[in-house]
Amino acid sequence: MADRPFRIVEAIYPGMTQLDFTAPHTVFSRIPKAETIVASAPGGPIESDGGLVFAGTRRLAEIEHCDLIFFPGRLAATEAINDTAFMAQAVRLAAGARYLTSVCTGPLILAAAGLLKGRRAACHWAWRDMLSLFGAIPDPDRVVRDGNIITGGGVTAGMDFALVVAAELAGARLAQALQLALEYAPAPPFDSGRPETAPPEVLADVKRRMEALLPKRLAEARTAAARL
């Protein structure tokens, strides 16, 4: 990286999933010579979907530039893509960034900004197909890189995604050191973290819950896609 700090802007919004944000932030904030800025459209406190409040965020409009922009996800992402103030700043900062990144449903923000046309991107499995509305190519991999765009799948993929970014910016040895320091050695008690491996009855239950949320989210995504 250059002599000046490598500027990472983490663009958050009300209702985002805190783990989508905090897992990558834990890694990003430990990358040498990197400056991490947590920002939002209004600035100030932002409440996540689980009720955790992140105080003191900077206003996106006050940030002149960044080298990497990052968007977390959650169901609220389809609301964020119809927030004109948020999207205007997302587009402005992304235009000058070297890397465009996101996890979970965050890629819908990149897509709604017109940045994923013809590009491969990961996304949470339940909402992945929505990427096609914006001309993106949905990819089921946990972490996907297409040129300067790095995206991750749902929620917990944020740690894998962040380590891929760390390796890109500071080398594989540093990324491995961070992984060790954080003792990131996942060993889940159940093999049900993907639709392909979850027991059929568990998958059916989760799909029913997701499908109840789909109409509103799909309508919001189509509204945003119509603006491109």
C-alpha cells in the first residue's frame, strides 16, 4: 500500500445486520496502514437489526474519497437502495474507489448503483437471484472476486470475505496471522449452514419464513432496478 493510509469506508444504514458489519470491521481495523471510517448518510447513531446502536458514525457526504468501500447487508438493504441520499453518496464514493466490496445482501447496493452489470457477485442464498434484476451474475460461492469487486455470501461469510480482502491489501501471511490472532477456526455443531447441506425439514422451515418476506423485498428491488 502507499505511504498514506489506505482508506476503508464502511457504509452502514439503519437495520443492517451487525455481524455483517462487525466481522469485516474486526479484520479491516487490524490491517496495517489502513484507516477505517464508519459512516452513514445522516451520521451519528445507527441502530442495527438486533438493536445494537453504533454511535458517532461520520456523514458520508463529508468523506471526500476512499480506496475501498464496503456495504453490509440485511433485509433492510432493499430499503437502503431506495434511499436516494444514501445511494447518491454510495455512487459518488464508489466512483473513486479501487475496490468495491460487500457481504450478505450488501451486493444489492452495489448492483443498484449500477456497478455489477455483467459481473459475478455473491449474496445471501435466499436473495441471490435478485442480483439478476440489475444485470449482475449471481454466484453461489462463499467469496467471489470479479476484478476489483469482492463480495461475500450471507452474514458469517463476512469473516472469510474480510480475510480475502486483507490478503489482497497486505499479503497472505498477514491475513493468516490475523486469522490466527482471531482464532478463526470454524467448527459448527451442525452442517446446516447452506441450503445444500441443511436437513430438508430445516430448509423448508427457513424457506417459508423467507418467502413471507419476499414480496416486499422484491418490490423494493424492482423499484431500484427500474432506475438504472
